[in-house]
Amino acid sequence: DNTMDPAYAKDVFPTNRSYSLVWHYDSGLEPVDDGAEKGYFEGLPTGAVAADGVVGKGAKLEEGDVIVAENSSAADSSRKVNLNYDGSEYFCFSVWVKLESLEAEQIIFKKSKEYALRYVPEIGFVVDLWVPDSSSDSVKYAWSSGMSDIKAGEWVYVAFSRHTISQSNFYVNERKIETEPEQIAWTGTRDVADFEVGGFTGTIDELMLGSCYRDDDWTRLTYLNQRPENYWPIVTAE
């Protein structure tokens, strides 16, 4: 909370260390503040309301509600970071989500024809990454989690990282997903669109996107620090 000395102790997710966007959802929704060091990507909500979250307040959405990261469709040379992904760099995210129903396919977040996180009944969470290739067929990779640890009305931690040499890790809570991704050919023509959260009915909290690779220990430590159970101890006087 910036009470420590030196003052830069506040920068838990500094953008100059590869955190591109951090939404804690704990400082109101009009607009959603970006908790990364430079704070480039405020979210403009339509329909979302504050709710009880994992660590912060969280944001409750209905299926038609969205939170859009303004001016995020294309890279801006005035910024140190961006929200784009072209397949040639590091990419990672982590997020907590609580779905009210598991009966229908739902989009958690997306940046059209670049990346997305979806929920699909009987398949689980699906991470999509579109990778263009000028010399051959472009490929969309789709990692699927399975349904273990996913229950309606309960918080779930989803985290993913990809390395330029195709190394990746994918977690649901503490469970590492070991399956290989499905590979789907596509034309390589991208849509230009802003990053947006929405397309599901439920609650979201502690969303982070970045251009780094987080290994297993780093990913699991984030889960342990943010999970709803076993908060940091609270001292009370009796």
C-alpha cells in the first residue's frame, strides 16, 4: 500500500518487468484501474458491478456485460508494454473466475484472433493462441483443461504461460495440465480489436496479462497467495 520504504515497494506488478495489465477490481469499476506500474490499460465496464472477490472486491458480470481495455487493439510506441500477441514473444496470464453455471460455452476474456480464455462444457477451460506464419499455414493452438476442480459457484484459478520455443504451462488451481494442445489451421488474417473481459455469467478477480514466462513455482505461488482459503493471519485483541 505504498507505506513501505522505499516507495517503489508498491510496484507489485511493474510493467517494466513484463506485467502488461493488472486488474485487481478493488478500486471501483468506473473505470477499472490498472494496477501495473504504468497503468496504461484502464477498463471501461458495461454492466459489471462490484462483488465479493478472491482478494479484492471482484467484478460480477452477466453474459452480456463486458469490460474493455481502452486503446489496446494495436501496439503504441509511447507505451513500454502492449496487449498484443503474434506468436513470437512470451505470453502469460492468471485469473480467478467463478462461473454461475457450467451448462453453456462462455468466454472469459479475448483479444480477437490473438488469444482467448473460454469455458466449454465437458471440456473445461480452453486457452486459444493464434500464431500466424507467413511461410506456411498459420495455426491456432487450443489447450484444454478437463473438468477436474471446476464447479459452478466456486472460485477457480486459471494460469497459463508460453515461451517462444513452444514451452508452455497451464494450471487450474494447483493442477498442472499435461495434455498437448489441439492444432487448428487458419488463414492468418487477424482482426484488430481491443482486449475485453466478458461473455459469461459469474465473477472475476485478480486478472493479470504479461509478456513473460512464469515457471511452475512462480505460477503456484501466485495461487497460494491469492486463494480464498488460508488468508494471511489477522491479528485481533481480546
